[in-house]
Amino acid sequence: MREPRNRVVQVRRFGGPEGLEVVDAPLPTAGRGEVRVRVLASGLEYTDVLIRRHLYPQTMRRRPPFVLGYDVVGESDQLGEGVSGFQLGDRVADMTVLGSNAAYCTLRADRLVRVPAGLDAAEAEAAALILSWTTAYQLLHRAARVQRGQRVLVHGAAGAVGQALLALGKLAGLELWGTARGAYAALIRELGATPIDYQREDFTRVLPGGFDVVFDGIAQDGYRRSFAALKRGGLLCAYGYSAGVQAQRRMLTMLMWIARLYLWRWFPGGRRALFYSINLMRARHPAWFQEDLERLFGLLATGAVQPRVAERISFDEVAEAHRRLEAGGLQGKLVLCPDLPSRRDRLPPEGEAGPTAARATPAA
Ligand SMILES: NC(=O)c1ccc[n+]([C@@H]2O[C@H](COP(=O)([O-])OP(=O)(O)OC[C@H]3O[C@@H](n4cnc5c(N)ncnc54)[C@H](OP(=O)(O)O)[C@@H]3O)[C@@H](O)[C@H]2O)c1
């Protein structure tokens, strides 16, 4: 039998999407305590844009080439020495940060989360839950510990984490507002929140008493106005800085915005601010990550949550997908599905140089 082929999406140089390439790669072998998976779905995230542009603290030490891929749903196809409790063909998931935008990858068995059997045809939706929805769940229930009836503002509410915050916030009985472009108002309402058009309205004036909690992954003006929108004793949970990335701010500037959050607690009014990181929380509480993702898979299996997948993407559409992530305007996740035939392979062969002639496919 022919050995399966591996392909990966790698960052060849930091910067724009033209620095990405899709290349053939050796099939990895599961080492001790590892499981090799055939990747069924792997998310394409705004966070990948940060990593590609060398603006992501957790991957600052990596030098190209390296393989992208923040999260993965796959099927185990090789078990390394010492692995017990898994069988070939099991469906599993993990948050990898790097390495899973690939046809095959190896994962540590002790970090795997099982994907329930009922989700066999929903691997893209399951993948969409891993980074974006676990972040939202932990922001609500681990960082902010929200209480039913609280008044909560979500920035970037039409985005991947924003939509998840609204959907899970509604399940938690919160009263919700969401900032988004005016064109997304219907989507925000459908998700159970009051839309705020951030291009026309001042969110600090929407609720005169102030919000109990504000979730901000955008950092427009370095989180200042989000803090100003809190009521006395309110909490700002910052978790991203998309506006700083768009404005091409330096990493140091954004790290200073984050550090400053912890000084604001000394202002009168008892308001507090914190920065949430899914990686730091997973490092401190690995069991929480596993528990929270399992709970989300359970909610997906019963239909209680329905993450939006904007499109399933093949390998040769990855660079275009990164452009779309940066341009904004998406209303759902882009998910790499390695089994989708590539665009090149759907085209008729051109003379001698057929689509399989090249080993490296420029991802652009
Ligand atoms: N700390 C963590 O653990 C963690 C985990 C996950 C994600 N993140 C970070 O969180 C941020 C959001 O992630 P995501 O995956 O949800 O990204 P996303 O899908 O790109 O969503 C971001 C949303 O923000 C909107 N937006 C952009 N600029 C805005 C502004 N100035 N005011 C209001 N809304 C604005 C975008 O709208 P348009 O489409 O109109 O541009 C988009 O709907 C990213 O920076 C990501 O890296 C952090």
C-alpha cells in the first residue's frame, strides 16, 4: 500500500500572506506518548495572522520555516509507545497553537479531548469550537465568573470569539450588547444581543450606569474607553489587540497596553481589568481546558450551540483565506479541511507540467 502523503502550511517568512507556502512534508511518526492523527479539520484564525506577522508573544522565539495551525480535529491513525486508552480511528481534538494546518500531525495523548460520536459529520464545526469557543467559555465562566442578569458588552461581536461570547452569554442568562459594523446588526440581534454600530455610536454612552463586564479583543485606543464604559465595581476582560495589529503598532506598544490594565485597578470606583490568555490558563489549569471543550462538544452534539462555518478551505486556498481574515467582513470561521480536493487538482492538467509536478505550491 502506498504511504499516505503529508502536506503542511508553513510560514516561510514573517509578514503578509505571500510569506506562506504549502509544501509536501515527511509523514510524522508518533513518538512515545503520542498519537498521530489524520487531520479532518483545522481552524484558520485571526491569531494565525498575528503569528504570521510575528506579533504573537507565545511564538516570538520561533523562526521560519514553521507550520501553522492553532487547533485540530482528527482521526488517530498511529499510536506511539506507551499510549493507552486510544484506538486507531478515534476522533480527537487538541489546541496545538502551531503545527496542525497539515494533512497529518502528531499530538501528545495526555492533551487530547475526545470528539463525541454524534459529531461525525460536523468536524469543521467541532474545530471551530476549540480556540474561539473555549476562549469565550473561559472568559465568561473562568475569568469573569458572570452571573445571570448581568449587563455585558462584547466588542467585535460578529467575529469568531465575539459570536461565541454572545451565544454562550445568552445561555448564561446575560443581558448583552455587541459592537460591530452596522451591516452586522441583524446577526447580532439573532445572537440575542443589542447591536451597537461602532462606526456611528459611542458605546460608552449606551448604558448610563455602565456595564458589569466588558469583553474586549480589539483594543481600540488601548482599552481606555472599554474601561470607561464599566459601572462601579465592573470588570474589563481584555483578550486581544486586533486594532493595534491593523494599525501596525509595535509588539512593545501592545504589551504596554496589557501591563497598564493592571494599574487601572488603583483608580477610584473599584473597577478592575485583566488580560486573559487561553494558553496561560491551559498551562495553569490543564483540566479546565479539557472539561470546557468537552462541555462545548456536548452542547454542539445536542444542537444547543451552532458555530458558524463560513467556508471549508483546501490547502491551495489558505493564503487567500488569510487575506480574508485580515480584510474582515467574515461572519463565520474558515476551516482547513485537508481532504477537500485542491483547486489546482480540480482544473484540467496543462500539458506536461501537471498539477502534481511541483513539490512546493506557493500558497498565494
Ligand atoms: N487571549 C486569547 O486567549 C485569545 C483567544 C482567541 C482570540 N484572541 C484574539 O482575539 C481577537 C479576536 O479574535 P477572533 O478570532 O474573534 O477574530 P475575528 O474573527 O477576526 O473577529 C474580530 C471581529 O472584530 C471586529 N472588529 C475589527 N476592528 C474593530 C473595531 N475597531 N471595533 C469593533 N470591532 C472591530 C471585526 O469586524 P470586521 O469584520 O468588521 O472587521 C471582527 O468581527 C484577535 O486579536 C485574536 O488574536 C485571543
